[in-house]
Amino acid sequence: MEQSFETLSGAVHALRTGAAGSRELVTAALADADALDPLLGVFVTRFPEQALAAAREADALPAGERGPLHGVPLAVKDNFAAAEGPVTAQSPAHDPGLWRGLDAPAVTRLRSAGAVVIGKTTMAEYAMGRPDPAHSFPVPRNPWDVERWTGGSSTGNGAGIAAGIFLGALGTDTSGSVRLPAALCGATGLKPTQGLVPLDRCLPLSPSQDVAGPMGVSAADCGLLLSALTGRSYVPGETGETGETGEIGESGVRGLRIGVPYGLVDAPGVTGACRSAFVEALRVLAELGAETREFELPEFPSLLAVNATVMLGEAFAAHGARLAARWELHGRAFRRLAAAGAALGPGLVDRARLTGKALTAGLLERMDGPGGVDVIATPTWPAGARPYHQEVAPGDELNLTAPWNATGFPALALPMGADEAGLPLSLQLVARPYAERTLLGAGAAYQRATAWHLRRATPDPATRPRPLPEPPPAEGARETADDLVTAALTAAGLTPDPADLTAVRATAHALLKSAHELAQAHPEPV
């Protein structure tokens, strides 16, 4: 967008003051999509006619009837229902007639605030895995380097914001799916507290860990969107519905106690560029008045195991019947991950949930006790975006986002720098449940002192990236005829071909090992 504003908050102000019109903004967003979408794969479906009609209505509305997001073009991840078009979940196996003509409540709330939905964005299939080159869906490309991944699973949201096609979007996060695209594309993304934003008419992946959340250019943008999604003010510096703010850090960071788990920051896999950018981000926050202190997270590996066990167990429960009926129609990444959940059984999944609750309660006690903290800071991801053609086995990358889905804590991803190749790096701030104002206030203060969030990628529409590589072969699975995993798949009616079976076995055995180690480490979670 070539307007005089760089953020969603700026666009809202321009619309409110009459410096810009909704039709102008929507037309510009659609033109940018025409130019860049064939390269970047941002949208599954666009709604140009409906969006322009909504923009005309917005421009004709009297000032007194305009909402807080009046006339702003936004995008919605394609696991939410929107009346203009079908939900695809980026899967040929999905029934496009589901929720036809209906909005998800979260989408309705954005429209009620005045937003204009211009399209549904690309995503990982059913919000899990990587793109499958055998599918005909658009391939999401990172605007900073189109040979690189955008992060999953709210892929199109991250790419669209980074390229300036739109300034805000609605996504979901089960293991980092709002924060990872924000981190790798240089946007800002918020995973709110579990349950804060409604998930009705949104396709589930792991219902006990799924969260709907906003993505934008800035923390203030995310606050605007979260306010519309909840009916309560989360704009940094504004008061809440009671007229009292009362949260540390909501209008800045002075007095904010920031805990830093240096063991994670110094872990293998965290690049030198990421570590340096993180240290500099802490310096800025300290200069603004925050207190940084060491705060170790011994719960981290167990929470990581909780997230994986619960996510894949619940993913199989949600999608197993359709996998059995339409195995070949699902992408290889999704079907291999979801099928691995069949090996867990409800006992291990239930035990992991209970362990997660016990660990969360203990962590809250430590945060509130002597030497406690208001916010925990880590990098969002340990490096810049990885090339699609670089083979990395599942589990080889340090996942710094997933444990916070196991706790339900809110977490904010903020641009904090760039690596040697100019790829974005990201800061993650985590707070106790329902402390979104604290996070957004701290994020807004940091972004007033820095400009990383205002960087824009400038992809060349004439670029012709390489096709996606085929999924790498799986190794390390046992091949015995009486394999427990094979028996579980057979019982579930799943009949993978040999390549799929090898991959499912490898994932399932690693998952079972992790789940059993979790149970041994925490024998009495309640």
C-alpha cells in the first residue's frame, strides 16, 4: 500500500479523519493482491466484488455510526467460516459445503466493528504441516525470500502483512501458528489467552489448545483487532471496560519484571544473529524502565511434550474418520502427522493434559512468588526463515512457541531485528492468563523505541521460484510386523502406502517415547 500510513492503526485514523476512504484502501489492497498474489500465494479465495460493495457502504455511513475498524480491509485464515465463500482448510478432502453462507462469530465481530473482509488466506492443511507440492492450492512464499517458508500455519496472513497487501488479519494458533508466520515474515502476532476469542465455526485441530488471534504490523494493531474480537478495550494506553487499567506495563514497561530463561536463549539451534538481536531487545526494554532478571523454565521440555501429545492426539480424534475415508486426498505432511496420533490412545492424551495443568499451576506460583516476573521473554523462533529445500527433520528445530499453548498463556511476537541475509527475527513476550494489556502495552512501548516492525519486503512479481520439494523420506522407524503403530492404524481403518507408513511410524514412535517420558517424569500430575 502506498498510502501515508504504515500500520492498521494509521489506516483507522486516516479513515476516521477523512484522509482516506474505505473504497480507496480496499481498491489498493486488491490491486496489490493482483500484482503479488501469483508469486506469494497469500489468498485461497478473494472477494473483490463483495469487498468493494462493503467499502462503498462504509464510505456512505454517517460518522456517528462508524465502528472502530470502519472500512479497513482485513484478511481471514481459511479455517474460519465467512459468508462470501467456502471454508477449504487448504485440503481437497474438506467438504466445501460446511457452514456455507455463514460467518464465524469472530468474523461477525470484525464486521460489526466496520472491517471489510477481502479474502481467505492460505494456511497449512487443517492448520498442521507443510505445503504438499502434489496439491493445487497456492504455495505460500516468504516476501523477504520467496524460496523460504512463511511459517505455519497462518501462512498467508504473515506473507500478506509483510508485503503490505493488507495491514491486519485473523489467524489461529495451536503450536505457534500466529506467532511463527509473524516471526518469519516480520509482522506482529498475538496468541491471546485460551478461550478469550470465540472459535465457533472454526475448524478444530486441537480443541483444548486452539486459540484465535490477531496479526498486524504493530502491537497497537493487534490491540485494535483484539478489542473488536472481544468487546473490551485492549488498545495500549486505553482503559478497559471498568474504566480502570490496573495492569503493569499496559502503557509502557516501566516497573515491568521481565524474566529471561537464558538456558533456552543459549541453547543449540539459536543462531548468533538471533541471540544478538534478543540481547539488544532486552537492552531497549531495560532502557525504557523494565527490570530484566534470570528466570529459568525447567518446565519447558515437559510443556513441549504436553503440546505435542495433546495436539496430535486431539488432531487424530478430530480428523481420523475423514482420514480413513479419504486418505489420499489429504496432503502428505498433514496425514502423516495426524495419523501418528492414532498410536497414543486416550489414556496418554488425558494424562498429558493433566500434567500440563499441574505444570501450569506450578509455573504461575513461581511467577507470583519471590523472584517472580510479570513477563517471560525469549526469541519467538531461533533463526530466520528456513529455505523450503533445506531438509530438517521434525523436532530438530527448537520450538519456543508450543509450550505456551500447553499453558494457555497469552504470547506476543514482535519484530526485533534481522539476520545476515536480512530475514526478520522476532521477540516473544509471554504473560499470565488475561494479561493481554500488559503484553500489548510492553510491545507498543518497545515499538515506539524501535522501527523493526515498519520494515517492508519488496518482492519482485516477476520472480519465478523453484517448485516445492517432495517431502523427505522418513527414517528410524521399526519395521516389525507386529508393530504397535501399524496395529493402531489398522484399528482406525487407516491404510497408508509404504512411504506414508514409514513416516507415520517414525513420528509415532518419537511421539510415544516423548509421551511415556512425560508420564515417568510426572507420575502424579494431579
